Amino acid sequence: MKDFRKSKKTVEVSVGESVRIIRELQELSQNDLAALTRIPQSTISGIENDRINLGVERAKILAKSLKCHPAVLVFPGWTIEVAA
């Protein structure tokens, strides 16, 4: 078990909010992200408003375009503690 680190949730952020926050930090519009990912803008809007599930494949596509790890989108608000 020494190879594992404990994680804990630090903030309440939904998956959709995490996508929106990262997109906005990179100064991308939903249309910009749609063009980069070939995911329709309406789907991106649905994800950001938690009406459409992100899913593993969409998480991979969005993460690549947003230059982050898919886990950042799928598990927002979690941090890893280093075990003592």
C-alpha cells in the first residue's frame, strides 16, 4: 500500500463546471472548442451544464484539446496527498 497516495475532495465542482473553467482559462469559446474537437457546440454546452454525461471518449478528446489529463475533467476538485 506504500505505492498509493490518499486523495480527498477539496472543492465542490461538477464535471461540466470543470470543462467550462478550463476552457475559459484558455480563452476558448464553446465554438472554438467544438472546432478543435469536432464535438458539436450544443454537446459541449450540454456537458458544461451537466445535461449530457462527459463519458470516457469525450473526456479524452476534450483533455487533448484543453491540454490537460482526462482525470482533471472527470474527477474535478480532488487532490492527492503524499503519504508520510
